[in-house]
Amino acid sequence: MEKGDNKGNLKKEIEDVLMSNLGSIGFIDSGVGGLTVVKEALKQLPNEKLIYLGDTARCPYGPRPAEQVIQFTWEMTAFLLKKNIKMLVIACNTATAVALDEIRAKVSIPVVGVILPGSRAALKATQKNEVGIIGTVGTVKSQAYQTAILSKSPTTKVISLACPKFVSIVESNESHSPIAKMLVAESLKPLKKENLDTLILGCTHYPLLSPIIQAYMGTEVKLIDSGAETVSEVSTLLDYFGIAAAPQRISLTHEFYTTGSPKMFQDIASDWLQLEKLNIKKVYLSTLSQ
């Protein structure tokens, strides 16, 4: 290789790093649930610009066939790649379970899911070696959490429970309603009989119901927010790849996109993130057929 070629490659590598530092972190989810991950990112990563896309028009993903979830996840990924993102966070457990490996293998930026961080946090928290998982039908069916937990701790007892109605409650902005309280008690009744001390909220929508879930399960049960754990991993990877943003002298303007109602998204996002001015736009992905 010629000496000039070495200089050219080095120059390109430096330019790539500089461009990465100018990029944003992209977040995708089936709806508003991924905002729980964004909320944590705003705390842990104050220098980073965030771009979020929630596919509320086609939510929930949980009951859908895996092939369709993969297709929808690719559509959201393609949209954000055009925004010059430097890292992608799949802030949806169902999408993580079925699409993470494929997307990670085919894109050139780091891709982070929510399942492994949540699993590691649960193993660290449990004292009784009994871990519960609540999630969508798709996430529970995939057994992604069980696989992750048992691969590290084969003797841990893992109990999974699908709670598909939780997503609808959150997406309809009823997470503080009496209906939500009744639904949580009705859905989690089987877990009250178990000897759990740790419960993974295996859907990023579920932390919006965490006060009700905690009240029903009792203070002796540790709730694991997989999304919050994921942000810690994102922070580590930003440093590892050398793409963390420098301290900002100007106020960052984060971008939020939804395939559904901007008004509904605005109401939920404003309440959850406690941000006064949100830049929310409606987008149309390549296929929106149900």
C-alpha cells in the first residue's frame, strides 16, 4: 500500500469520527413506550441529540408475526439512518427479540437492544434466584429474556407472563386511570402466587405503569426497567467507539416523529418527559397497511 493511501485512509477515519460526533442517537419503538428510554437518556446523556420514531399507527407489535415486526423495524431504521444517526437504539422489546441480530449485522453503526441490559440487571438484583418477566405476547413467545438469563445463570427460575393489554392502556393515555389499576391487578394475579423478588418490565411501555405495578406486587419486589438499563449500555458504547458528543454550549433540539396522532403523542410525551417544547412531526413509512 502506498504511503499516500495510508494518509488517505487515516483522513477518512478522522472524518468519520468527526461526522459521528455530529450525529444523533436514534430511538425506535412501536409507539410511545420507548419514551421511557428517552427519559433516561435525557438524564444520562445530556450532551447528545436524540431522534425518536414511534410507530403508533401500527402499534402494538406484540401480537404481530415476527416477519412483519422485522419489516416494520427495518422501515423505521431506514428512516432514521437518513437522519445521520451515529447509533440506533431499538427501544422495543418485541422488535429487539426478533429483529436486533439481523439489523445489527447489516448496518454500519452500533445497534443496541433492550433485552440483554435488562436481563443482566435482573440477575444482579435477585436474591432468591427467581425472576419474573412481563411483556407482550411476541416478547414472551420469543423466550429472548429466558435465553439471556439462563445462559448466564442456568439455575435461576424464570417465570414469564404476557400482559398484552398494558400497551393499549398506555397508548390511549390512561396509565393513571382506575381502569389501569384494575387491569394491572387482574393481569398480574398469577405472579402474586410466586416467590419472586425481581420483576423485569419487559416492554418499554410498562414503566409508565410502574407505580401501579409496584403497588400491586409490593415493595419487596424489585422492578427492572430494561429501557433505563439500556441507556447505561449506550453511554458505555459511546465512549468505547469514541463517538460521545462534546459538552454543548447551545440548547439541543431533540426530534420526535410518530406515524400516528401527533396530538396524542404530544400529550403523553409532554407529561412523561416534562419538556415544554417538543418538535413532533407525523411521518409516513413505506407501508402502513394493517
